Amino acid sequence: MAQMMYRDAVLSTIAEEMERDSNVVVLGEDVVGGMGTAGGPEAIGGIWSTSTGLFGKFGKDRVIDTPISESAIIGAAAGLALAGKRPIAELMFADFIGVSLDQIWNQTAKFRYMFGGKTKCPVVIRMAYGAGYNAAAQHSQSVHQILTGMPGLKVVMPSTPADVKGLLRTAIRDDDPVIFLEHKALYAMSGEVPDGPDHTIPFGHARLSRAGEDVTIISSGLLLGFCEAVADKLAAEGIGCDVIDLRTTSPLDEEAIIDSVEVTGRVVVVDEAPPRCGLAADICALIAARAFASLKAPPQAVTPPHTPIPFARELESAYLPSVDKIEAAVRHVLGWR
Amino acid sequence: MQLSREALQRAYRQMKVIREFEERLHLEIQTGEIAGFTHLYCGQEAVAVGVCEHLGSEDKIVSTHRGHGHCLAKGCELNGMMAEIWGSREGLCKGKGGSMHIADIDKGMLGANGIVGAGAPIAVGAALSARIDGKGPDGFKVAIAFSGDGACNQGTTFEAMNMAVVTQAPCIFVFENNHYSEHTGVDYAVGTAKDIASRAEAFGMKVWRADGTDFFAVHDTMREVLAFVRAGGGPAAVEFDTERFFGHFEGDPQRYRGKGEIDRIRETRDCLKNFRASVTGAKLLTDADLDQIDRQVLASIDAAVVAARAADRPTPEDVLADVYIAY
């Protein structure tokens, strides 16, 4: 086990996979950084420090610094994949799916199906998502509910450095297109990371980060840690929480959710994306359809309100799910009847 | 460069296959037997064939919604295409794609595309792959983005052209100016005085222009373009002036056409007629040679339609197949 930051788990996994497979290539805006400047290549090395040193190690053919052209980045990644490469495209901010969605949704996601299963499209699209930096409405969003709704894509949102390592390695080796969502507020999180080149985590297998029999709390990404804090607090009161880290929203580990709710009968789903047509609503519907008889209280969703993300500190704090809001929802289902 | 008798026969046959494929679809669609939207390539055959006759299977092309010609010219199998358009599970895409999504990756045909302008970035990616693979004995493999005068107005096309120049990808942007983006004239929709090549030039590319209804002009131009790009000269663009004999889609009433326009272009701008006049005039091939090809092609189209009609239909279970490799 090595102690490592979330961002370093991203970088080291990319470097290891590039070393292992010469077909793995990286492209995106400023993935080299400093091209065409007095500072020269790698003067920056990616704004998230998730590509630092790759250019020097693997060269310009495999680390392709692109102009600010998100559609062309994703389209080029799709073309590289159809031609036999395994591209990792960095979209910088998840919010930029807006300018590249056709290439994600109508192209990359659909090639395999539209072409009758005769091709694979092994593209990884990495992007930083999430609020907490007062970056306002166009640089703070959680977009997994949009992308999870698109058949053909797999969607991954790790909540720890260890999961970054295992899930990103699976993503790079996967032959289908994978959206890899990295939470900005987790980049500096430190944690134990399993060693070895074969530590992979299969998609569609949730992680039980806390175990208990009284209530089920479901989340992933940054808010998973908030849920764990609530569970730890309630544990001191003798209340046991199952905390389920989904890890991937597509595929979704339905069995882990249903198995837990059948024991607890009480569930809170916590999500950073807007509420309408979202992941929390989707999971509540799943539970209603498959575990209705086990329910002791109505499933509760904790999400932001249906608004764009505000800028001011007070407003962003009020917007986001918090430990207090999650705790209140958990106590609400515990106190039902 | 003078082409061999065999090369001339092959080029004519390829163009004739596309022509008769499309003419037959035009008739069959009117019976209601074929589902969905179909966009015919008739009139532009010299471009697809004049370009693709220079390519090998490791060279890639990315096509458009008007893609049948590019597919056939790049080597997609006739019966598989017809079966796909009929929606059969024996089609090239097992009936999942249809006319607008025919692809054959093994042949280097990376897909027709229902989204205007979506193909150019994908071609840049395929060209970057060729750049990574490096030069072979004949230089770089190339990727070709076929686009129309409609797609030349899409931001994706601009992004792709700039990225190709910045990354020096061996990509060729082939613009087929058929004077209509859907139902709107090029005089209105293309701001650079109908001139598409100048846009590519402004992005820093070497460009060529030629008559897209003249197979020999296309073929000769592409020989130069490919020599430049394969040698590592960077991306390039070509604008071919061509004609679309049918509407934007089948069923288009074409009220935007001028009086007698279609008769005129069919009379004076038909690449097959012009090819025949040229090669028989120069005594390279005889009318009898070409008539024989015509008969063979018509028979092959008949056979493809018969086979497509008889081919297996997909089943409801097929809906769920091939969304993911593993999920």
C-alpha cells in the first residue's frame, strides 16, 4: 500500500497504463501546457496536475496538446479509437460537455450499436466536476445524471484515491467508452492505494463503506464522505448505517442497493446533481419497484435545489447537500411512524 | 498520368455501381418498402471514386448522411449495404444503422453520419493514429473527411481543420460543393463568396480546387494531394464542384430548383456521360466495353435487391445486443 493523493492516483495510473500499452494516448487542452510559450512545453502540465511529466516521458505523438476545441478533442478521441488506439481525452471541466455533447452522445456512445457490434470504441473521457470552489454556474456542475442517461456510455465517479486507481485502470482497459468523473474537491484527498499493476475494480460493483442494519445511505463522489460522517455520528448513538458508494452510475449495482434496503427498510439517496430526472430519483424509483414490501419509510433524496449553481459563498453552501442536511434526512426516515 | 485500361474499367464500374444503386433506391423507396430517411449521392460519383481509387484499406474515410457513394467506393460490399438499407440483420450493421450509419471498419470506412459536420473531428483522430504509427514505404496512411457545403459551416469542421494543422495530422478535408445544404443555396449559406477552399486555406492548409463532375480532374488532383500529405506535408483540403441529381432526401419536392435545372445538369454535368465521352473519344475504351459493364452492374444491383428482400429480419431480442461489449 502506498499513501497517495487522489490526483496522483490519476496521474500514476495513466502513466502506468501508457507504459503497459503503447496504444494508450492522452489528448486535451493544456495536457502538456505551455506549448508555444516562452516557458515551453510542460510549463504547466495540466491544470489539475494529472498529466505532469507525461509529455517528457512519452512524447508528442502520445501526449497530444490540443487547442480549446472540445468537440474536436472528443471527435479525435473517437477517431483514434476506431483506428485502433486507446485514447484518454481530458475535458478539463465537466461543464464543457455542453460544447462537445454531439461527439460524446451521438458519436462515441453509439458507434458500437449503430455499426451492428462490429467495432469497439475504447475512449476514456476524463473530466473534473463538482462544486465547493465558488466557481459558479459553468464550472461547478455534476453532470453524471446527463451522461448516465445515455446508452452506450459507462459512467464512473470514484470517491477515494484507491478507487481512482482501480477504476481508472479498468476504464483504460475497457473496450467501451467510459466517462471518468473526478471531483475537484477530492484531488488533494490522501489515502492508501493498493500496489501492483493488476489492482482493478470491476464496474457495477458498489462498495459498502460503512455497515449497519438500521438505514441505507447511498451516494458517491465527494458526498460519500459526508454520508460517512453522518454514519459515524449515528453509530455513537447505536444507530447502524449501510453506506453504499456506487462507484459507477452506469452500470448501476442494483443488487447492492436492493439487498441493503431489504434489511434496513429505510433509505436516503444523496446526490450532488440537480433533482429532476436525476440519479436520486432513479434510485428511489428502483427501490419502490423492487423493494416496496421492505420499506418502513418513504425513500428520501438529498440533492441541491433545481437551480443553477450560485457563486457567493453563502449561496453555494446553501445550495449544496451538507452533513447536516443528510443527517436530518436520515433522522427523518428513522423517525417515520 | 494515363490510367491503364483495367484502371479505367474499374473506375467506371465503381461509378456505375453507385449510380445504379441510387437510381434503384429512388424507385424502391417510392413503394414504401424501405424505412427511414435516405439521401442519394447520384451526380457526385466522380468524387467518391476519384478519391477512393487512391486509397488502401489502412487509409480511413469518414462520410456524411449522403454516404452510399463513399461506402461503395471504399469497398463496402454491395449486398451488405443493400441489406442494411432494407433493415435486415444480414446488413453491414445488422439493421441497426440503416442508410445514414453504414460503416465497415475493416475496410477503413469509419461511418456515414447523420449529424452534419460531425465527421471531420473523427477523421482528425484517425489521422492522428496514422501519425502515431509513422511513415510506411509509401509515407503516412491518411484519413479523409468528406464534407458538403453544408458541413463547411459547422463549428466542428472549423475545430477539426485547426486541430489538424496544429497537430500536423495527415488528414484531407474533401469538400463536395453540390450547391445545396439541404434546401438552401450555397450563394446564401456560405459567406466566403461560395468558396469553401479559401476557408481551409485560412486555417493554414494547402488547398486544391477541381471540377468534381470530371473523374479525371478529381483523380489527378487527388494524386497530388495524397503525395503531399503522405510525404508529411501536413493536412490539406480540396473543394470539388459537383452536382446533386436528387433532392436533399428522398421525397424532397425540390421546389427550390431552377426551371429545367435537373435536366440541364443531367445532360451536361453527368460524370458518367462525360467519362464515357472522354474514354471513347480517346479510344481508350469502346462503347461496347462500357455497355458490358453497365449490364453487369445492373445485374449485380438486381441480385442485391433480391437478396436484401429475402434476407433474415432482425428479431426483438436484437434490440438489446451490442450496446456494450461488456456491461
